Amino acid sequence: MLTSIVVPGDKIELQSVGRLREESEDSKKIYYSRVQDVLSSDKMEILMPTEKSKLVLLPVDGVYDMVIYTNKSIYQCVVRIVERYKSNNLYILVVELTSNLRKYQRREYFRFGCAISMLSRPLIEDEVKIYEDTQKITIIPNFEMDDSVIVDISGGGLRFTTNKKYEVNSLVYCTYRISLNGELKEYEVTGRILSVKTVENRSGLYEHRLKYINLDVEKREEIIRYIFQEERKNRKKEAGF
């Protein structure tokens, strides 16, 4: 199944599910890497992950939950590291699937710290009623928007600041732009406010945490690809490239 879905270059996340002595005490730590080669229907080579420009020597026989970001969808499986070696100046891990590869609807997403300008506003009463009646978002245009700043973003939602204080559990419409592979793309999203707090030492500025509602799968995956793109840029800067 791997050979028909996964290709070299696909981004991956690894999270330990084992209890090996060599593993970090933080079992929830996520490592980022990419597929180097697909060897068979249940084995592939991946690059050994790095952290702050240093290799992370994941142990042979370590068992990990793996999330794979392909061009079409996100997949999940459990893998075991069966070999590690150096080839053409690349440090390689060979992993073997110990579960079926399946599409993965993530409950948690990696959050990327940023500073992205955004416009936002609470849904008006008519928009809220349409959503409650149909579970579909319908935006009525030409209403005033508030200036906001996204301070972190993920495939599941975002955290932003604004001078307006929105109510917890309210529905909020947001628009922002991000550059993906050199193309400036505009996103219109709606979400539910999960929490609100005053920004420390900034009177009149409020931080909101928002979870997307009815976000299109393609848009979600574009946002995740954007996060990977920006993370790669940051790693290059840290490495001095």
C-alpha cells in the first residue's frame, strides 16, 4: 500500500509509543522528518530527524506513531525502526509498518508561532441562525472587520490578538493571507472561540483561541503545508544557510 500512496519527499511526524530506556522522558515529543525512499509495501527509508541542527538518534526497535502528509491526504500508521545507517552523507532510518496505513483525522495539530495580519469579526445574528439551522457557514458581506494578529496557527485553529474582546463560544469570521510556495493565498475561515484572556502588560489587548468550523480539507492541508514550509525556513536560518 505504501508504494501507491507515499512518495519520497513527503513530510512526516513521529511520536514515541514505546517505553525504551533510550527514549526521551517526554514521550509526547514530536519529531519531524521526510520520506527518503519507499522500499516495499511495508518498509521505507526516512531521514533521521534533527533538532536545533543536531541529529536525533532514534533507537533501533523504537516504536512510533507516524503521520504522513501526502499531496492528497494525511495518513497514520505505527512503525518500528529496524535499521539505521549513513548513505551518501545522509543519516537514514529504515522503518517497518506494524499497523495498516489509514487516513487520519487529527485531533491535535502542531502549532506554529507567527505574526500574521488578519481581519476578524463575530458572526451577526442572521449568520449564526443560518449555521444553527443548516450547520453551514454563510457570510453576509460588507460588515466592518476588526484588525487582528495571528500569533500561532495550526491545522485545527489559531490564536490571535485584537483590541476587541469576543465572547467565549461565539462564532468568528476571519480572513488572512499566507504565502505558500511563493503564491500569496487568501483564506476565509470561521471558528468558535474557545478561550479569551487579557494580554499581560498590554491593557485593552485580548488573546483569543479559535477552533475552525467546517474547514475544507484542502484548505486545512494547505495550512499544514505552510507550517512545514516556514519550519524548514527557520531550520535553515538556525543552521546558517
